[in-house]
Amino acid sequence: MREKFAILVLLAFATLGAEAQLLPSRRELFLREEALRNPVGDVDFDALHRRQDTLTLLFIGDVMAHGPMIENAYRMHCKAHPGARKDDPASYDWSAFLRRLEAPVAAADLAVCNMEFPLAGYPYTGYPCFSAPDTYADYLTGLGFDVLLTANNHILDKGQAGLVRTVRACDALESAGRVRYTGISADEADDTARYPLIIDLKGVRIALVNFTYGTNTGPSARWPKVNRMQREDIGKALRRAREQEADYVIVLPHWGIEYRHRHSPEQEDLARWMVANGADLIIGTHPHVPQDIQYIDGKPVLYSLGNAVSNQQDPKCRLELAATVRILLHRNGSTTLDRPEVSFLWCAHPGTVEDSYTVLPVAEYLSRPEAWRSPSDHDSMARTYQETLKATGIDEEKPLPGSH
């Protein structure tokens, strides 16, 4: 019976379709490795069973709201509703933006993205002073994102009034049970409850610590507050996580030097300090490009995921990362934070693949140039992918650099 099962496992993987998955199941990878590692009949079923119960955490980078993106969403809506009012937040169709991520987002126990714009109301504006329709956040929550990160340099683009409105809009989504948010807080009590944000998943307590290096305009009042990259405040959040008996502390900084594929000495210095003070995993945003990955005392540091969806024209800003982290739940009640897995994404702009912006899993679309209206855009993706692998040292097919 053991031999028959092992053979079936091998056959199943031998017949997998050629189309690559965006975020392969850790269980599938384990089954494949176990079947190939052991002679037929020697699969370790106890080990296999221990690895089957998991929590899956998915992270993507900066969800931007550039002016052409807002205009495109309006035009897409007007295809079915000609003459829709621009000041109506319902007059914007974002559905194509992250359509191809629907399955992995829905499958994750916890999906997190960086909302790099305030919900400051009409008029809706893009770079350099963002304000997106509320329906953009509605779209992200409807897609299945469980947590919106809001500590970033654009959150105060519309000043204190825009921040107040953003807090109220996020509160409304949270009160409706649609999403949680962190990075900004309404008052001192809210700050204590939200920094860190504690998420309970099947009895595993996860603390999320989100902050930004700064904002493009300064605050004009103490509250609402944006979490900033100050060690005293970060240290308080890390201590609160321990006091609240968090099993894992995930730090989500908005930091680093834009457009650089390698992290800065300042990032590494802060990362080492955070690991020494209890961080189990660090996943950063802000540079708009993927950055290298490092292990510090066995703790993974993904310095930057890059953008998730944007109108930035530089090809290196259109290639980005999704990170999947799994927590293994063992039969004896213990848990293990598995090594992160990363997958590259490409942000296709209107007219290259569809009429709208749409994010593509690179592994699936590298071999599908026929999916493009613009063959040169496929070639740009392929070239940028190879350049980024070289610049960052990341290889999807191999363990992350420095992992154990």
C-alpha cells in the first residue's frame, strides 16, 4: 500500500500541466520532494502528515493610484455606463488590475497589501499628491485582502483632513467585517490596539508592525497618527507584541532607497536591531523595485517587494514580487515559520495585454508571447526579469539566499 501511494504521487507530478502556478502549494512541493527523495515504499508518512496543516500568508507590494490608473478605471466603467459622473466613487472599474491574483489571494489565510494612497475624497488625483476613490479600497477587500497597510509616504498627501477621512473610510470597512488595517490610528487607544495589529489565525497569534520612513507632507495635529520609523516607537510595538503573546512578529516597513535593487546599510542596521528585539520576519516596500533578500540570525528579511500595480513606466518598476509565507502546524501543538517563497509579477499597462492595467504571473506568461497585443512588452518583461534576477540574486527555483 505504501509503495502504491508513492507511485501515485510520482505519477501525479509527472502529469502536471506545463503551465506554472503563481504561488505553488507548499504541500505539493513537499509531496514532490518527499517522493523524489525516498525510494518507492520509503515515504515518511509521519513527516508528511505533520507538514499538511499550514497557515498561508500572502504579501504583495505597493498598490498605487496614479492619475492614468484612475482615468483608466473610469473609462472601463463608462463602457457599460456612458456618461457616469466622475465624482461618484462607484464610477470606477478596477476589476482587471489584480484579476490574475484572485485565486492565491482567496486561498491565503491572511493576504496583505500596501495601500499607497489616502482615501481623501473627490477630486481624485494621482502623483505626486494622491487621492483615490473609496471603491479602490473596496475592490482590494472584495478581492480578498485581509489587511491594508497604510503607513507610507503618500498617506498624508491631502494633509490632515485627508488622513482623517482615510481613517474613517478604513474604520467603516473594518466595522463591516471586511478588512483590518494598520499603520495609522485615530487616537491613543486606537494606536495601542493597532500598533501592532494582532491577528489570530487558528490559534496562532501574528503581530503586524507597519511604519514608514516619513511622509511627503507633515502632520498638522497629533491625531490621527502615522507610524514612523523611530526606534523608540518601533521598540514599543515589538514589546507590545511580546506582551500580547504573539507567536510570530512580522515587521512591514516602508523604507529604503527608491529604484535600487540592493538594500542600504541603514536598512540592514535597522533590520538587525529589529531582529534582536523580536522580529521573526521583515517584508519591506517603497523602493518600487524588488530588492535582495537576506537572513539575519536565521530570520528572513525581504527588503522590498516592489510595486504591485502602478503606472510607472520604467520596466524595472513593473516587475515585482509576491511573497508567500507558511506557518506549519504540528501535531504536538508547536508551529514552525517556513522559509518564504517568492514569485515574480509583471504589471502590464493598458493596450499591451488588455484594455486595462493587469498584473501577470511571470512564470506563467514568459512562454506565452501570444497573450500580448504588444510583443515588445513581452520582450521587455523577459529582459527585465533576467536583469532583476542578476541584480537581486533571487532565483525562484532555488532556496532564498542565506536560508537554512
